[in-house]
Amino acid sequence: SKLIFSTLGKISSTLFCFLLSILSNKFSNVESTNYLRTLKLSHKMAIINKIRDKSVLIVVVIGIALLAFILGDWKSFSGGNGPQVGYGTVDGEMIDEKMFSTAIANFEQQDQQQAQQSQREYGQKEREASATKAFNYTVESTILKKEFEALGIRVSDNEFEGYFYGDTTQGFTILPDLKQGFTDSTGRFNDKALRQRVEQLQNSENPEERKSWDDSKKYYVEQREREKYFTIINQGIYVTKLEAKQEYLAKETKKEVSFIFRNYAEIPDTDIKVTDSDMENYYDEHKNEAKFKTKFNERILNYFDIPIMASQNDTNDFRVETAKILTGFKSAKNDSVFVMNNSEAPQYLSGARGAAVPQGDKNAQSFATYPPQFDTVFKTASIGQVVGPYNDNGVMKISKVTGFTPRAITARHILFSVPQGDAAAEARQKKLADSVMAIINKNNFEELVSKYSEDPGSKADGGKMTDFLEGTMVPEFGKYTAEAPIGKIGLVKTYFGYHIIEVLERSSEKYPVLASVQMTLKTSDQTFEDRQQTADDLLYEIDDKIANKKKGRDKVAYFDTLAKKEGYLVRTLSLNDKNPMINGFVTPNAEDKMFQLAFTEDVEVGQLIGSPVKDKDRYVLAIVSQVRNKENPKWEDFEDLLKSEVIREKKAKKFMEEIGKNTDLASIAKKFNINVTDAEINFAQPQLGQGYEPEVIGALFSGLEDGKVTKPLKGLGGVYVVKIKKTNKAPDVANYTEQIETLMQTKKSSMGSEMLQALKEKYVVVDNRRFSRIGIRI
């Protein structure tokens, strides 16, 4: 029974999907085609025909299989199939899920607010980034808590009080983020306002507000604990005189050299024959080197993508639709209604808020933009004129000019602020503003600003605001500054209160105010189906051809060959089980599919993806090209790296043999049609010519006398023969104080990140978020 349940559990998911596709018509044609293709790839067509004839029997089998599948899943989730790891572990202990969830909520809120302020999209990818920040924060907090406990680091109530409120008598300074949020009209830190706010939160009847204070206090306590911890670490940083001297000599001792260089690229890699024996022997000799060591299980995938692009029919349909929109926009009586009904991004901003600026303009982050080449067109257009369609960063737009606004305005003002809904305060401020209006003029404006204005942002500059756009201000303020005569002083009421305003300067150049319909050349459903069919056919062909190949590398070679033959670029993707991050993919689903392929149980080189993976505007086909395990690695795990190393060794040997014992640089250069190059080198920066060559530089500083010529030296980029022309010794110095201070500063600047990385290695952090999500245990 155990064998039956195990077998049925493995096939239940596939059979269930197939049953649904046969017994119902709810699946689309694309899904059915995709499913049948999957079965073809598994060479199960004969079984399918039998299943069709035995539909009653299959219902019973599916029921049993689903029960086994559910029970199997319940067993695995309840811990029956191995250790629980949740989102991840630190020092073998599961990460606190509540702490992690709270961190996610906080980081998402912060990042979303920042995205809104910068007018950036905050979608699924951004949420993933927020979750990663939250994970790192949770891990670091967990690790540091262990360190704090070990060192006895605590923050008493008295210490927290002094730290939080910036008590200088205890040696604390005002925290920058609190200073920014609690300032008085002069811009100074308002201790009283902060204390009132804290008291309000502590005594609030709203539990959310009390929790907000508890979370804030916890945050600042942890921040103070971190400061104390890293202060202790910093005190342990030390640079010896010997270290400083070696650093000084490495930088200031210089050698003038002449050299010839034979680049490995002279010989195509395809001209070098590499056997399995060559790679195995090289691995045996070098397997203890760092490049053949790994702290994680790594998988290399080869993949290529089939782009989903609009067809000619899609383009023709788009042109017809664009022409229809263009005609309708010209005759539209209500622009806002037309935009809302026809634009893919229905947004209509009235008045100066709808201003548009050329891409690259300093105001581009706050307003709509248009391509710079349309600047003249828009600025010379007449009101009501329709421009387009034009391409704006990949999006087609049709815009109607509804007005113009000055490119830049400079004005000064005095603000008499009015709290919303306070009629008595409004009457007092209106009376005060009227009295100031009666006496104000150009000569005393700044004096009255200093005395009366309640706008801290402009008060220090005499109330002056420079080079702003009308649309950046509240409507009443913006309208006055855009239309009032230069030098006229007027009184204007806005949301903030009463303003006495004088317009100082206004550019004669205008920006257009636009109403825009946005359209995208979309790919039709038929085009999607055609591209999926192409991907299906290619995957079927690859699977069919590699089925009889015994070696995984031969399967990978066929995958690469067919892709190149069809005109697709094959790329590699490196994944490891210690880092769930992946670059180059758009959707989380596609990323998950790559990890599922890479880390499926008993994965082997040559394992092919089960079905094309849709990643937004492309289908991806992938195959496992290398499997590297941290335990018991084999030379085959590093085949690509070994092959490149052996090729370099063979090229170097060939060059060195051709050069032989010849030490005359000029004759070597002539023989091989290369140049003799002069250079100055030092030990601290191991560069020779344009290449990074630490071993070659090391050899040149290993005691070679001036005037001598080296034998051929094998480098990373080629083979060198070098003549030492002259050694310039470092000037003597009285002490190495400057070098010591520089090295100390360098070490301290990187101490925090390096210390955290070292602690993560010490406590063995496992990030299991993605594997938990896709149902794989590592």
C-alpha cells in the first residue's frame, strides 16, 4: 500500500489536470495544447488514448491519487518528511515568523511611500525587494540580539530617555530623523513637541497608536544597542606600523618596464582540443584552489527566450485604432471625458497641473513628459491642436494642447497660516493680513516677511521662492503668480491660509498643458498562441532529439546548437541554495520555475524544463547544464570552468614554446607582429597594460634585477616577456602616521558590512523563502 500511495501521489497532479481537460470545456485551447504537448514530451500518447476510453475508471483512480497526494502533502507540512525550516534559519533555529511579517509590513509601507513621492511604480518586483530588505533586517536583528546578550549590552530606561530626546548633558546628540520631524518656526529642534507627541501616543485610547509608540521605542532601543556594539568593535580596529610601511612601499616603489604581450585571443578556443582526461587531470592538480570550492549547492542553467512581439496584423489593427482616436480627439468637446474613455492610462489633470515638460528637464519627475524632439512642436502649437501619435518611451501618445504655463516663476510671499475649520483664527489672520497689506511695499517686504511669515521654507530667504512652475503650487497661489503683473503685490487665500504675494520674475517661455491619450501596440491573442506554439514545437523537438542521448553534456550541446540554429541567444543562469535571488527575469512565477528545474530532487545535467515558461513578453526554454554540490564535488561539476582553464594552459604552453629562450623584445615583437610597450608598475595595483595580472606583477617584484629580462610569464590574459628598465625606490619618510590613519579609516568604513557578513557565516543563515514557496526542501 505504501508503494501504491507513493506512486499515485507522484502522478496525481498530472492526471487530475488531464481529467479536467477531458471532462470539461473550461480550459482554453492554448492550455489544452500546452498540456497535450507536455504529455507528448513524456512519450505518453498511447496512455492518453487508453485513458480517454476508460474515463469512468480514471475518475476512481484520480480520487485515490488525490487522497494520497493530500495526505502526502499534509505529512510533509506537518514535519513528517524532514526538518521544518519555514522562511529560513539562523544558527539552526527557525526565523521568527511574526517578527518577519512585521518587518515586511514596515518595509512595504516605507518603500511604497517613497515610490509614490518619486512617482515610481510599486508592483510585485518592488514588493519582493521590500521582503528581501525585511528578511535581511530580521536576520541581522536575530544575530545581533545573540551578540548583545553575549556581551551584556543593554539600554536602560534612563539611557533611552537621554538618547531619544538628545540630552546633551549625557553626551547625546539629537537624532537626525527626529530633528527633521520636530522643529519650531526657526528650524530648531522642538523637544517639547516631541515629548507631547510621545505622551499622546502612550495615553491614546486607540490601540494602534499605542502599538505605534511601542514599535518606535523598540526600533530606537535596537538602534542604540547597535551603536554600542559597533563602537566596541571599532575600538578593536588597529593598524600596525609594519602594515602601514608595507602599504606605503607597495604604492610608492615603482618599476619602469618594457614588455611584449601575446594575447590568448590570437588563437580561437575552437582550435584547442580538450579531452575529459585533460580536465580531470587539471582538476586533480588544482581542486584545492578557491575557485573549485563552494559553500553552497549551485546549479547552472542554459536558457534562451522566444520574444512575444506584435505581428504585422497587430500593427495594422493598431494603426486603424490610432487613426480613429486621432480623429475623435480633434473633434471632442470634453477632453477629460475623451481621455478617461479612450486612454489606457486614464488620467486627466486640469489647469497647470497638466503641464508637460521635455524629458530630461529638471521638473521631469513631477510632471508629464514628452520627447525632446517635440519641444518646438508643442511650444509653438495653438490651443486645441492635436499632436501625435508619437513614441514616448515605448508608449504611443496622442496629445491635445489645452493651454500654456510659464516655464519658470520667481515670487516672494508672506504666509498667515490658518488651521482648517477654525473660523475665529481665520478672521484674526485675515485682519492681520489686511493691516500688513496696507503698509507693505517693495522696500519693506523682507522686513515684514521676517516679522510675520509662517512659512519656514522661505522665511530665511525673505519669502522668496525661485524658478517654480505654476502647477507645483496650490491652485490659487499658482494662478496669481502666473497671471499677475510683475511687481504687483496682492492678497490671496489658499488651503494654507492668506498669502501676500509679489511676482518678481516670470519666464516668457511657456510649457504646454496637455490632455493625452496613451496607447500601446498590443500583441493579439492569436499572436500569443502562435508564439506559444513555436515554443512548444521547439521544446518537443529538443526533448525528442535528446531522449536517446546518454550523456548530459551531449543533451546540453544539442540544446545550445538548436537554439543558435533558430537564431536565439543562449545565456547562462547561476543559482544557489543559499541565495534565492535571481536576475534577468520579470515575473516571480518565471523565477520560481527556474528554481524548480534547478533544485528538483535528483536533478541531473541535461534535465529539460517541462514546459515553456512565460515571463511577461517572452517564453523561456531552459536546461540544466551543470550541477555543483558542496559535498563530494566532482570534476564534472566544474566542466565549463575546467575547459576554459585547460584552454588557457594549452595556449600559454604553445606561446611559451614559440617564444623559447629569446630575450630580445624587439625581435620577439617583430617575429609575432606585436608591439613593445613601456609601462610603470607598482605592487599595490597589479595592472600590466590593460590587464589585471597579479601573478605577473608578483614575479616582477620578487627580486628581479634592473636590466634583466624575464622568461615567458603566464598571465590571465596572455603570455608576457618583461624587461626591468629601472626600479624607483619609495622616498624615505619619518613615520607612517598618514598611512596608519588612512588604513584605519578604510577599515572602519567597511567594518559594519564586513562584520555582519562574518556573523552571518558564523551563525549559518539559510534563506528558504523561495524554496518554501515552491515546495522544495533544501
